Amino acid sequence: MVDSGAGGAILRTILASGPVPRSVVAKHAGLSPATVTWQTRALLEAGLLLELPETASGSGIGRPYSPLTLDTSGNVVIAVHIAAAQTTVAVVDIGGALRSSTRVPHRDTAPSHILDDAAAEIARVRATRSERVLGVGVAIGGRVDRDAGTVVEHSSLRWRDVPVRRRLEAVTGLPTELDSHTRALMHAEHLYGRLRGTASSMVVFVGNVVDMAFAVGDRVHYGPNSAAGSIDRMLGLAESRDGSARATVEQFSDHGLLRRARTRAPAAHTIPELIEAARNPGPAHDLFVERGVEMGRVTAALIDLLDPEAVVIVDRGFTGLAEVEATYLRTIGEYSALCARPAEVVSRSTFAGRVLETAGAAVALHGIFHTPLNALERKAV
């Protein structure tokens, strides 16, 4: 039986360092030459790797070798990101490159309508591609049971116990995986981004949903109730028992920021418009800075609780506005007992401008890069 765990280690090594000879793969993956030989044979036969023409070493000393590389031209996944107002459907190759992306506005928030529209777009996109589609990855905010493929709860969409994986697989015929948006971004940062090789890490996401993910090595913590990283109660975002939202929701989410902007910066109707307005002094600028202070305090508390080696903050204000980034870092430095030099620990997302697409893709690609042959048994087409 093929050791798919070793296969994943080989793929991740080639992703990080390729094209490389088998000897380099063995060294960096911590595998014996014999294991690398028979594992790479299986991965070549499975169509995930390509063997490039034989070449000599740079020094001219030693035997020629045939470098191994990922077959990025022949293997893609379809990435789906379900947000509050729209669904993004994209094609991403196994090297992490974005090939195409489309937006599908929601008719309403009914799960059947959103998922049917997503399935129709998947079918349209799939018909335009010649590459092998390895599967569909779906990322969404809220509480997600990855193993069951179910959205347990999503407050903005008012979803509860929605079997996303089962429905999309039935309609599209493609193997489908589901995960929360922030955990998906954590997987993406470990595969393709800033968190590769870190011993412990944290991703803080600030958008229409506000939550975090934590990992030791590249193993993301989910918890027995699929609720790890749900910091909404910590922020006061959760509904009270009588169903009324607490006032502090206005301080954090994109929805809250836009609601406050209606009175303080009425010309801005979307977050990109609000960011553009915030490039100059005024109410829009102040809104993002205020959120930077509040979320900086929250991030400082999480750093002191978890003591991660590296932190990624995904907030369009943090990425797009230099003063907001500086506000986060300054506030973290002031409030954290452990992080005296935040700039050495905290960074922005690797995937600015393609966060949604990358999150969805990482849900599908995580399995490919950890148990590749098991993942392919789910019949990529």
C-alpha cells in the first residue's frame, strides 16, 4: 500500500523548493531515498508530478539528474467562497496560481438558492477548462464542521445545519470539501505563504465575520465542537439570549463599519470605497483606525494566551492603509505582555487581492498536499 503521508511530504517539498532532484526531496522531506523513489513513481503515475529533462549539476560534478516539479498546467481545483452578499467561484492550480475568478451575487440568503447558483457557476467554469479538476473547495465564515461537510451556524446568512458538501457533490458530481474561511486561510499560508515552516501560528480575520485560527506546526486546531477560533463572544458579537445584537458589533465587522459610515462618511457604500475615502484624513480614516485599536487589543490578548511564533492579520484596512497597520502594531505592542516588537511577529496576508479565491482553493488543496493518493481516490475528473 502506498504511504500517502510520505507522498504529501514529497509534494510539499517540491512545492517549496522545486524543481528539484530526488536527493534534495529526500533530504528536505526527511525520507529515505528508497521511499522517495517509489513514492515519486506513484505520484508521477497519478499525474501530480512531472519529471523534467535530465540535467547536469551546476558545478558539472556528479551524475546528471531529472528534476521533479508539480504538474501545475494539468491539475486545478475549483474554489468557492460564500460571503454575506455574494459567492466567488475561481479556478486555482495546484501551485496556488489563480487562473480565473467570477462573482455571483446572492438572490437571497436561502441555502438552496445560494448553493444552486454556486453549482451552476461551477458547471459553467468547469466546461471552459481543459485541465483535470481535482475537486471543489468551499470556504465560508461561521461555525463549520469540516468532517461532516456542514455549516453548523452562520449568523449573517442565518444558516444552521446546512449540508453544503452533500448538496454540492450531488449536483456537480465533483468531490467537495468544506471548511471555515479563517482555517482555510491558515492552511493556505502554510502551503503557499508566510507561515510555511513556522512552529506555531495564528491568523486573525476581520471582515463580515471576525474570528481566528491557531496551528501548531501545520496542524490547525479545530476542537471537538468545531468551534476553535470562534471569538465572537469575546468580542461581544454573539447575540444575547433575547436575540438582540450587542452594540459592540459596530466596532468590529465590515457590516458594522459600513453602518457607522452611513452617518460619518455617507459617500462610501462598500468597504473598497470606504478604504479609498480613508486614504485622506476624515471620518472614514477614523473608522478604520478605531477598529485597528480595538482589534489590536484583541490580537494582543490572543498573542498572550497562545504565544504564537507568527501572526497573520487579514483585514482590508490593515492591508490597504499604512496608518491602520501601524495602529494595529502599536496597539499590540502596548497591550501585549509577550510581543514587545510586533513588526517581527505580525504580518499581513500573503494573498492580498485574492484572499477569497485562495481560501476556497486551500480547502481542496490541503488534502492533496497531505494525503494525495487518498484524495485522488475520490475520483478527480
